Amino acid sequence: MDAGTSGSANVESVLGMDEAVDKGARQTLSAASDSITQPGVRKHFVLDTNVLLHNPNSLFKFAEHEVVIPLTVIEELDTFKKNNDETGRNARQTIRALDRLREQGALFGGVRWNEQGGSIRIDRCDAVKSPSFTLDLAINDNRILSVAASLHAGGKRTIFISKDIAARVKSDALGIPAEDFEADRVSADYLHSGYLTVRVPGDLIDELYDERQILVTRFDAYEGTTPDGVHRLKIESTANQFLLFIDELDESHTGLGRMLADTGHVIPVTGPRKPIYGIMARNVQQTMAMELLLDDEVKIVTLTGPAGTGKTLIALASGLHKTLREERFDKMLTARPIMPLGRDIGYLPGDKDEKLSMWMQPIFDNISYLLSTRGAHVSEVESRTTEQRLDQLMASGKIILEPLTYIRGRSIPHQFMIVDEAQNLSPHEVKTIVSRVGEGTKIVLCGDVCQIDNPYLDGLSNGLSHCIERMKGQRVAGHVSLSKTERSNLASLAAEVL
């Protein structure tokens, strides 16, 4: 076995990437033309700095091809490695991986890291000799592009990989194929919605509610709605997926079922008969969400939807109910990423709690609403104001509001945990958060994948979308995409036309 092959296991141990070689490395990016994506043709992928800062495992995502790292990228990684945020962690991880490869051979000559012939090479960024390259080499981005230009001018099948749109535009202007890094992206068109709409005979809907369960294969011969349109479909037995049944002859005759894990059966869903802290489901998607939130067997729930669809409110109502009324959990922990909308106002005065109160104000608003007369017993309301009740619950530790900054290294057992605005988290951050969950804890991730404030993420590469697709079909996981705004008529109008 050669040095590159024997060293691949060491690379995995450094990065903790059990799946990166077996699965991720085989998922190469689509290229700009059929000639480039021709199977069996060795390609040269030049990676921009932002790709490695986004995902350090991107080094090992190109299977049998060569990954070229311009020396300027190493210099830029060196400036990021001191940061205490996600970019700093990813920069350090990338540098450690390259250092491990350095032990196997000279990186300037290229080091093979897998049996398929994949290699990683550092390019010295020598001045490009092509007369067509006219960009200023004093600029880092242009020096990185010059490496791709040299390879392309030399007749090698070269693809420039960058998350910087401007850099991809410049690469295309130079005649060099450019692509975004897509190995950890999900398709927006096929993002799991959590439910299917199926048109069936009315007696089949009645049978579902009479018998209390029915085999999912009974619905295979009927029309369903998918991202491709309406057609007859074979319904896969996906755990905790909902089926919205509509009578073929009478659209007012409907039913709602939920697939059970590992049994191939569908059970009817009726929703809670009494208000949960004054909250009742206003539409069928909210009924689905509350079904998952109140089921103790479902340990992770993801909720997506536009502003005003009730994601955070029904998650908090369910958490309060499970923690204070049913006492299934010791406390309710609510967290959200510290990500400003628009220009940041700068440092906030006060201690940790005083600083945090500004970021957690949306959570305070929702909890105060739930603790008002709508969700409380009369005796409780008469004895204390809403603010007093909230202060008492926080003082007793029943409700905890925290930022996600300090979650690494923690273990969180027997808690109902809600992470709001999860679309602003990277896939690695979501993995870090979910892996903190201890025994007896339920975690809820809420967010709108169309409203992302993190400049390094988009609707396809954020951690919430990543979690939805990776957890799809797991026995302990459930997801619902809410679509109808229930906050107010004005909010509904704004979500639709603005």
C-alpha cells in the first residue's frame, strides 16, 4: 500500500470525518459542461479560501481528482485561524489536515490520500504566463484565480470552486469553468415538507378513523401531489410523515394521517382537543406540528415556514405544557443564534443576562403572551402579573434563555430545548447543538430558510435544511413545513406580496 493510501485513515482521525471519504468524497460537484464532467477524466479543482472556511472537509470531497490549494489560500487561512468563531475553527481544522498530509510527502508535488487516486497539492502562485490574464496580481483573489488560469491555459481540465459570486463571475470572464461548492447543499425544490396530499375514495378515509390504523400500501394507487406535480405515486413508508387525504368526490371530506415508524401503518391524527396554553391549531400544518411536538417518542422536530406561521409560538406552548403541566421535562431551554438583522448596533451594556435580554426579546414576547390570561388558570392570573410569573419561572430554573455561544462541551439531559432562527446556523453548528442532547431531552429547531441573515449561508447550505434532509425517515425525527401566516391579516399580506 502506498503512502497516500495508508495516510487516509490518519486524515479521517484528524477531521472526525467517517462519512467524508465513504460518502462525501464520492459526491463530486457538477461541472460547467459535459466535457468536464466526462467520467474517467481527471480534473483539477482549485479551491477558494471561503470554501475551506465553510467546510474544511471539502478537501476530501473530490474522489479521484486533484484538489489544488493556492499558497495565497494558506496565507488567508493563517489570518483566520486566531478567530474564536466558526471561521477560525474551520481554518485551524484545514491547516491541521494539511499538516497531516505533509507528513506523507511534499504538498507542492501533490499527496495522494485515497485509493481512487485523489490527491491534494499546494500551488506556489507563480506569476501566470498567459497573456489573457490581465487582473492585478497584488490582490489575493486574483492570485488565486491565476492558479486556475495557469492550469486551464496548460490544457488541464480545471474547475474553480468558490462561494464568492464575484470571484466566479471573474473566473467565467477568463474562460475558466467555475462552480459553487455544492456537496453539502440540498435541493430547494425537493426539500422535505413533512407531508403529502393524496386524493382517495371517501370510504378509505372513514376506514382510517374507524379502524384507527391502515396499511400505507392501501394508498399507492391514488393521486398525490409532489414537487413534480400531481400524479399517481408510490408512497414510501417514511417515519412520522403526514398524509393529508382529500375525498375524490367531495373536497370538504378530508382526513389526516401519520406514518408510524417501522410498521408501514398510518394512524389518524386529530390534534389536541383542548388549548395548549391558550393555543389551538389554526390550520392543518399547525395540527401536524403540535402532533409531533407533544409526542414524547419524537426526539427532534424541525419546523420551517415564513414569518407569522406560528413556528416559535406553538413550540414554546408545547414546551411549557410538557414542562410545567405534564412535568415530562425538568426545564425548558430556549436558545437562538446571535445574528443581527442589518447593521449591528455594537456592544450592549450590562452583564450576560442584560445583554442577552435584547437578543431574546422575541422569545420573551411569545412566552409573555402564553403566560397571560390566554394560557393560565384564573387563580394564577389573579395572584401575579405576567411579568412576575415569567420572572418566577426563570428564577426557579424552569425556563432558561441562553445564547448558543457557550453550548459546546455541554450535555443537556431531561430538557425541552428550542432553537429559534436555526436557519442562521451552519451544518456543523447544528450537528454540535444536536449532539449536546442528553438522555430524555427533546429538541426543536425552528426557522425560515428563505430569511437568512448569515452572510456565509443560503437557503440550500444552511444547517436547518441540512438537518431536515439528513434526519428524514428517522424513527425519532419529524418535520413540518408551515405555509399559512396566522399572525395577522397584514402579516399574511406582507409575506405574500413583499
